[in-house]
Amino acid sequence: MRFDGAPARRGGSRALSLTRRHMIFGMGGVVVTGAGVALARIGSGGPPTAPPPLPAEHIAEIVDVTDPLTVNQRWELKTTHNALLGRIAVGDTLSFDLLVPSENGPLRSVFSGVKPDPGEQANPLLHNRNMMHVAYAAFLDKAQKAPLAVDGITQGARTSPIVEAMRVLALRGPVDEIELWSDMVNSTGTVDHFNKKFPEFGAAMTQKVALTGLASLKGVRVTIYQIAVNTAYQTRRLRQWWDAYWNCVGAAEVRWVQVPR
């Protein structure tokens, strides 16, 4: 009863009942109900989606096509590439370039992207799993097709600017790991490994390389997949030259893998 003798409105009693059953802390905040606790987004205009992942590491794949790869070498490349896709973590950046001289420089970009979260373990209250899965599938589709660019290379090049390509890669930004597919026979004005009397990588060579821009790859992990081509020039002395080069640019570790014809 009201003090004036009129009956109380039913709406006021219902409002009091709702106040007891629900406690709402702010717009878009925590909603506590008898059914449990949920996170509410009021006026968002749609379901919440996952924020874009931040790059954790940059893994750079570079394939030297100044000499066309054999069928077996292309198969090895695709197999290793697919294994790498499974190994890199969510948030890692993967780039894929062809090493081939052109007026635009020694590297031709084929693919670059950040591996997204597939969304399988995502909280459906916080993320849109369908959208996450679509983004992940699109990344895989483009990334898996990257090595197909090698199939279209049927003619060799007159120069092989490996040293110059490393400088361009370093100038792009931070890189943590390099997967380099090459015969490792550099052939430019900087150094010509086809000349079997090429100079050692000593002080004079360091200065000469520095004039063209010495790459800074401090702390980078390098895996060299040495493609069997121009084998007469793939000598122990060539490998020693490159070991000295990687040491000079600050690489943390270097691993060599032989890829037969």
C-alpha cells in the first residue's frame, strides 16, 4: 500500500525483484545472474573477434633461382616449406622471396604474412571462432602456394647477388631466422666465386663488402640448403668464405644442409 492509500504498482515490485536477481556493473562489464557469470558487450554491433596477433619472430625463406632447381630440389623445397609452416608459432611472420637479379633489386617478394590463431581453443565468449578459422585457412592457402613460384623459373641468370640480397633483407627490418636455398656461389662485382682465386674473407674483403652495404644480421639463425649446382665451385674454401661472412655479420648459428640434384 502507498501512504496515500492507493495500491502499489506491480511494475515497482517487478523492478525490485530484478534488482535482487541481477547485478550489472557498468556498460559492457560483468553481468552476474543466477545462471552464472558472463562477459557482456553492450552496443558492440556484433560478436567479439580476436585482436590481430603480434609478430613474435620473422622467419625469412629465400630461394636462389639464378640457376633453375631440378624436380627433386623443388620437391625438397616444398616438403621443407610445409614442415616450416607447421613449426612456426602463432604470431610469427613468414616471408618467402626469390633471389633473382632485376632492376628492382635482388629479391622478389612472393609471400609475407603473420600466422594467425586457428581459433580451435579460443573462448567463444571472447572470440569469433568462424572468423578466426577463415583467416587461418586463408593464410595457409597463400603460404602453401608460395613455393610454386619456383616452378615458373626455367632460365638462369648472369649474376648471383647473394651478398647483396642479404643486405636488402637486413634493411627490411628485424629477422630472426633465415632459410636460404642456394648453391652459395656469389657472382657479382663484390665477389665472384666462379673465379677460383677469389680472395679470402679477410680485412680487405670485409671492407669491399662494406662498400656495397654490409648486412647486419646479429643474432640470426641461418640454415643453408646448398643446392647441388655448379658443384665444381662448391668447395671447402667456398664454405669457409661463407662461414667467415656469417661471423662478420653477426649470425648466431649457421647450419648447412646438402640438397642433391
